Amino acid sequence: MDEVKYSQSQINGEGLTMRKEKISSAVIRRLPRYYRHLDDLHRNGTVRISSGALARSMGLTASQIRQDLSCFGGFGQQGYGYNVERLRSEVAEIMGMNRDHRILILGTGNLGRALIENFPFSANGFQLVGAFDINPDLVGTTLGGLTVRHIETLEDFLQEQPANVGVLTVPAQVAVASAKRLAACGVTGIWNFTNIELPQQEIADVHVENIHFADSLLTLSYMISEGQA
């Protein structure tokens, strides 16, 4: 996904008008960093911050921050900077954290279990509503307050309790089939941990976020190797 449209013309009645219809994926991928940093500042009692101070603490430039935020409208005030609480709330709004996304997990092995029991879905605007597996030793057990259901009940479950996001922590050999089942049930987003690329042409109406742990580790390996060269 190289760019997306952002069509909302006003946020929270604050007169936040949009300046661009298409936002680059690079800007979108920086938004969670902004939110996380602003959330830390807010919890530590910071009321306002300049673009320069925000840039220094994040390892960015002030012009980059101003340029990124200008994609979504006007935020700071000349001579005042940014109101931390307001900017944090507006970035959360932009990312859809207030839309109560419903999410379910396919695959409750080690990774699926870890996500269910430890990942703060609700703090990020997601309601975890279901967990599915095929392993008879797991089906019927309870994880994080959810009863693990058999994967064959997926369609019936989604018909009764629609969800818009699916997490794939299934074996790679069934990843594509699982993604197709989710797409056929109306799921519009997939968080993919299977370490394979899903064929986008076969699930054209679904947004996919691929998570490759090895990519991150190999990036670190490159940086370490460069430093030792």
C-alpha cells in the first residue's frame, strides 16, 4: 500500500481541516510512533511541547514532524507549540483507535496464546472477540477469558458476531486458505504473522499488514555488521 485517501474534513469539532487526500505509507507508519511518544508525554504530565523538542526526543527533525502532521490539518500554534493531550487524541482519531474494531485470532499455539494473554488489544482500540484452532488439545480451553473454538465454526461465528480484523498465527501452509475464509466472511483487515506474503489479488478487498520477525532481526544484523566492518 503506497498511499491512502484521508477524506475526513473535520475532527472533534476543532476545525481540523484536511489538506491532502492521499497520505504516503511512510507518514502512516510514523503515526503510531507519534501516538506512543505523545502518550508517554501525557502520562508524565507534559502539557505542551514544541516541534523542535518533540523532534529531538523522537530522533526526527522539526520540519519532518510539521510536514507529517500537515497532511492531516493544522495542529500547533505559533509560539505555543502542540497541546500534548489534544494532539494525542487527534492522532488516535486519525488512526481509528476510537472505532472499536472487532478482532479475532486464528491459531492459538505459542504465538497466538502470547498475543491473547499479553497484547493490549483494548488499549489500541480493538476488541478481541474470538480465538480459533484445529488442535483438539486446545479447542474448548480458555485463553484470556475466551473459549477457543474449532476453526470449522468460523463462518457461523462471524455470521452471528461480525469482526473486521483477523490475526493469522496459523502454520504457513494454511495461511492463504485461512485468509480467503476471513475475506469471504467480510473481514477487511488481516494482521499476518505467518511469515509468508498473502496473494493480494485473491483477497483484493482486504488490507494486509505482514509481520516478519526475521526481517527486523536481519535489519539489526546488517547494522551490527556494518558497524564492525
